[in-house]
Amino acid sequence: MRRLFKKGERVRSKIDGKVMEVLKYFKKNLVEVRWFDMESREVRTKSIKEDKLSKAA
């Protein structure tokens, strides 16, 4: 299993452009990420495939 990102690293979603933080890896290249939702003003978590993420600038 390849790991492009480390835990705690900032990544950008290719889907919607949000900057997220890597929490942990799951099997089959799934990554659990966390971000702050500005509309509802709360922290959200989600599992995204590693291919849909890139390193944040």
C-alpha cells in the first residue's frame, strides 16, 4: 500500500478544492480527513480516496 501523505499533513481536495488535514489511512487507499466547514461552523471528517487528494501549497 502506498502512502503519499503523512498523518497531520495538509492536503487539497481535487473534488472541491478544500484544504484538509490527514487523520489516518484505511485499506485500499482510503484516507480519513478533517476540515472546518465555514457554513455550519463545525469540524467535519470524511473518508476520501487517496487519488482525489493533492499536496496543499
